Amino acid sequence: MNQFVQSTKNFLKDKLLLTKIPQWFQVSDEQIAEILETVREKLPTTEAILIGKTQSGKSSIVRGLTGVSAEIVGEGFRPHTKHTQQYTYPNDDLPLLIFTDTVGLGDVQQHTESIIQELTDKLQTSNYRARVVILTVKINDFATETLAKIAQELRQLSPNIPYLLVVTCLHELYPSSTENHPTYPPNFKDINRAFNQIKKDFKGLYDEAILIDFTLEEDGYTPIFYGLETLRDSIAQQLPEAESVAIYQLLEGETTEKIGNLYRDVARRYIWAFSVAAATLAAVPLPFATMPVLTALQVSQVTLLGKLYGQILTPSQAGGIVSAIAGGFLAQSIGRELIKFIPGLGSIIAASWAGAYTWALGEGACVYFGDLMGGKKPNPDQIQAVMQAAFKQAQTRFEK
């Protein structure tokens, strides 16, 4: 095996790859920072300040507007000030939406003044960011004096910032015979009565009031995000045009797709280098002998792409990701090696396959890490579809 490794190194050196590959695989933090800064300047950021009691639906609003899971929302919030936490979407480097959540509002009465002061300082800080305040109230909660007091003081200090009153948890007042959400908006007597009373309690403290009911999958209601379109439209109407367009693009997936394309454009420079190296290695006409080297090369590729997307991986973790996303390609690798028993033509076919597979693996890894960066659970079916399409395109390229 040592003799084979040395002969492989000599082979690569003859192809001038051994000296070039290290430079190709270096990720420039400065280049990435420049790209991110350019994107930040072009993509307007909106801060949604969520004010409401615990369990009033604030995290559900984050889930509805971003599509991330409940677990990720919980893990993503981090302390901002003593009484507030923040969640940035899709990440801190490219925050399209910033959610600022008041912590424990209504739990400790003596903290109300401190909460008001912290929010006042935030609203009066100029950072060239569009803001909207979202007041969340459960449909059957009428102990809202503290929330109304906070809204009144903030509204007086920052009258130009729009306020949206969002009344949540509608199903808690559905008639007992109701098994699912009705056509939106709901028209039940108890809900109408409660909604009118809440609007009366907050009279003059909001620009628009809406009803929503964002539940979990296990609750059994469909749609899960009942009233999402109304929430989206209401927020967008309260924002400047650029931020309004960004909100619509975000929910349609256009904005996150643009960000993903930027990362992928950078990633493809490295994917190409790894693919060329893999094709060159696979051309060595020794069945199965190059497989350990190719595997190590592909694990290194995933490790580097993970770093590009902010995921620091050990070799074993990267190897696990390769196994998870490769799917049926792994079985095909055995057949690829057997082809080498065909003199001449076998090595050419194997080289083409290895280069195309390495390219497809890199594209699949970009989707995988892109989902993680956006706070979403990677979709195996989507990753496989991307890899299949990328493999076919790359195979044509390597056959030339």
C-alpha cells in the first residue's frame, strides 16, 4: 500500500496537481466577508419586535414566517439584553429578519419598567433598519393591562413605528363540535366577541389587528399556520417598499434562494478542483486501489464546504454526512471500480464517473449545509434530486 501511495503522489505530481491543489482548497475568509457585505447592502433587513406574554404565540410567529422547526427556534434565540432575546434569520451574517422577543413579560410585575426602558432604547437607536412591533395576545386572555401599558408608552415615544395586534390560539374558543380550522377568517360568536373586546382594550395602540392560529403538527389542525397570508400581508403593508418586497420574497423562497446561490457560486470553485483531482486519481488503472484515496478526498471536500457554510466538522463527522447524502451512489462506486478491468476504456469511464460523482457530492453538500444555515432540517429527497441532476451534467462535462 505504501508503494501505491507513493506512486499515486508521483502520478499527481506529474500532472502538476500536488502543488496546485492546496492553493485551490484554501477558503479565503476575506473573500467570503466581502460577498456577505455586498449582499447585506442589497437585502433590506426587517426587525420584528415581539411583545407578549409567555405562550402567547411569539415563537409560532417566528416559525410561520421562517419555516424553521420549533426546536430550532428555541435553540436560536439568544440573550440580547436583560429582558429580551433575539433570533436572526437565516443567520447572523445575513439577517433578513430579526426577531426580538420580550422575555417573561407578565411573569414578574416589577420588571415592567425595565422592559419598557430596554425597548425604548432599542426603538430610539437609529440603525437604518425597518421595524414593526407585533403585540401578541391569546384570544381568551383578558389580563392584558401590562402589555397595554408597555404598548402605550412605546407608542408615545416612537409614534412612527407601526404596531400590529396579533390575536392567537383561536382554536381554544372553537365550538366543541369543530374539528378543524374553518375558512379564514373564522366567524364564531365567541371569537368575534373576544376579538372585539381585545381591540377595545388596545384602542389607539395598534395600526392593524388580525387573527391567527399557528399550531404544531401533532395538534391536528390544518393548515398549521392558519392566517399566515394575512400576517404576511399585514406586516408587509406596514413596511417601506423594499422591506415589503423582501418579506414576500422570503416567504416565497426567492430571497433565501439568492443567498444560497451566492454561497454555491463560491463553493463551486472548490467543488471543481476536487472533481478534477478525483477524476485524475480514478484514472489510475488499478481496481479498488484508489478507493481509499478518493474517499479521503471526498471527505475533505465536505469538510471544506462545511467550513464555508459555517459548520466546523471533524473528518468522522464529514464522513458521516457523505454516507448520509450519497445514497445509491455508493453502490455504484463498486461497479465503477470493476470497470477498470476493461483495458484502456475502463479507466476513462471510471475517471469520468469519479469526477462527476465528486461534483454531485459537492452540490448535495451545499444543499445540506444550506438547509442547516437557514435553520431547516435537510431534506434527503431534495438532496438526492440535486445530486442526480448535477451528476448527469458533470458526467457530460468530464466525458469531453
